[in-house]
Amino acid sequence: MFDDLPPDLARLLTLRVWHTLWLQRIDAKIAALEEREAEREQGRRNRPPEPDWVVELGIGNGRPPIEVHLGGCYAAGARRRPVPRDEARRLLASGVRACGHCRPDTALDIADLSAPPAPTTASDRPASRPLRSAGTDSSITRRQDRAMTGAGHGRRRGTRGWRRELSSGVHARPPLRGAVSAAEGGWE
């Protein structure tokens, strides 16, 4: 038989006291965790039911309503209050924006406030406008042309972010270390 306990009585009594103290600490921790779990369960049972409709409030004087949401919408902000169904309908009818995620206007059967459906086929999408006159065969849009040429907003993309163009059309660019001078055919 394997016996790893000390042979004398004094050390055995010391071990017994030490283990008794540890058992008391463990029992106290178990009781605290059981009490915390019971409080959580009581909180879950006593929690008020989630409202059906919520209005998100703005900031400032009077905290005006900004957006109407369904009760469980994840996009509702922190400043909100529950509202009854009739008030939600009234707010939507008065021009308060409906949430684009939970769509309370469709849940309230208010069809005229919902946004038009997204185009589903290529023929439903608006055609891109050509850059040049109708007589040319180019189908490049203005946005594509600006992206290719770097034109727009008076800026030009450089190696270190955006650089403003000078009025003379020469691009302002700092000289690089060890770069070839302008007379030798380099940038300046």
C-alpha cells in the first residue's frame, strides 16, 4: 500500500487543519456561485417582456423621435422608448423614418411609406450615361473616366496620399532622396 502521509501525529493534525480550512473556502465559493446563479435566474424570470415597437430618440432639446423599430431590432440605438402600435403608426405617418433593417412599416401594413423594391434584373437597372456625345462609340461613364485619369476635386493621387495640383497644371511633389534632377529627366 502506498502511504505518502507523514508518520508523526503533529504533522497529520496540521494537514487536517489545513484541509479543513481549504474545504471551508471551497464551500463558501460554491455557496456564492449558487446564490449568484439563483439571482440571475430570478432576473430572467422577472424581466419585463420586450416591447413590440420602439422609437429611437434624438439628442438635444425635447429629444425628437428619429426612427421607428420593431421591439427586437438590433439596429435600435441606446436612446429609445417603447411605444404602442397606434403611436408607431402615427409616427410613421407623420414622417418619422422607418428602420431599414426590421422594416416596421411593412409589419404595420403601411405600404406607401416603404422604399421601392431593389431592381432584380439587368433591364430594371438604370443605364449608365455615356461620357461623350451620342455620336461616339465610347461607353465609358464619367465616374470611370475620373477614376482612370485621376481628375476630380482638384487632386491627384501621389505616392504618399493625395497631393493638390498647382494652378499651372504641374503636380506638386517633394523631391525624393537620391532622385535624378529635372534637367537629367527625373521628377522635380
